[in-house]
Amino acid sequence: MTTAAKAQTLVGLYDAPEILRVVNVWDVVSARAVAALPETKALATAGHGIAASFGYDDGATPREVMIDMVGRIAAAVEVPVSADLDDGYGDAGETTRLAIGAGVVGANVEDRLKPLDESVAVVDAIVKAAEAEGVPFALNARTDAFVRAGHRPVQESIADAIQRGRAFLDAGATAVFVPGILDMNVTRQLVEGIGERKVSVIGLPGALAASEYEKLGVTRISYGPLPQRVALTALQEFAADLYAGGVVPANLPALN
């Protein structure tokens, strides 16, 4: 498919009645492993995971490194790829143009709780850049209303997320990503305030299951750095077993 066709496919997955489940990947081999599963309809890259792979702190990966990796991932699989592009690297329009040129058809871009007008301007720049490229880019505009909330009351974070979410959608975003451990009550309020099939969440320990979020009207669930942590845990446990005298299992699949 062309980049524009993949983008349209991704937008359609956001609009579908079923929740879009994306397992985050961080390099080509992890992308191919997940994409090989018949249940995989799209992939999302993990900014945290890519940063860790290159030895950077989360949010500190240089733009050229990030674009190169997400482009390699997009070129390695047939399914649409949405990329974590941090905060847009100070020029969200140009970052979007580079991402589209690399084959990426959607993105998360975080507001880091900057003033609302600045955050909306970032969304607007992304949407206009995608339109100029002729690609219906699926922007999953992220608000940090919960993860950067500090000690403010939950209801204030809910109101902030709703205000920002509505503004992002008005500026052309496809969905609104609200990371955090969201229980049933909070999720219901967010969906009522932002819109049915417009709220995107993250699966974390203590969060609801994807099927529960689906019933509440959530459009997408992703898993951030957790898939990489699972892979690294398996690697560390395997190494410990080998040090203890273990052997390589005979039925180990050749995924690389």
C-alpha cells in the first residue's frame, strides 16, 4: 500500500467499533515479531523503548535518530505504523513531514502540559503538514493531564484533559491519548467529555483490560515501554539460567 493508503487504514482502525490494540515495538526485529501475528492490525513505536535501545533517557532521543528508527520499522512491516514523536522536537510540522517521508502514518505527540494555546498550535502544525503531504495522518494527540498532574485533585486533571482533548480534536487530531492508570469512573468521564471512540489509553499494571476499555468507548490501547521490559526480563532470566548451568531450549523459535 502507499503511505496515504496505510494512513487511511489506520484512521479506519480508530473509527472501528473494536478497540485498536497496538503492542509497542522499538526496533526492526521486535516489529517483525509482533507484525507476524495475525491479530496485529497496526504497530506503534515506543519512544521510551527506542531511547533505551540507544542509551538515551526517555524524551532525549535526537530527532534524526528517532526518525531513522521509526522509518526502518515502517519499511520492515506491511501494517500501518504510528510513531511516538515525543513533543515534536520544537518543530512539529517539520517532524511530521520527515516521519511521513519515512513511511510513518500516525503519531503520538505530547503536550507536556504546556499552555493550551501552544499545545493546540502544535496539533495544528502537524495536521497542516500532513495535509500538505497528502496523507490523512492519524494524530493521537497526547495530553499529560494525569502523568504530570502532581498532587492536584483527580477532578481537576479530568477537566484539564477534557478541555485539552476537545481543543486537540477541533484542531484536527484523530484521537486524544490520556496516559495514566485510568479506572472505570475516570475513563467514563473522559469518554463523555472528549467523545466516543476518541480517547486513547495505555495498558499498565492496575489499569483496566482492553475489553473493559472497549465497552467504555475507548478507541485505542497501547502499552508503552512494557513490551520491551517483558523482553528484557525474559533475556535476563534466560541469562541467569545459563549461568546456573541451564541449556538452550530445543523448541526455541527462530524469530530473528
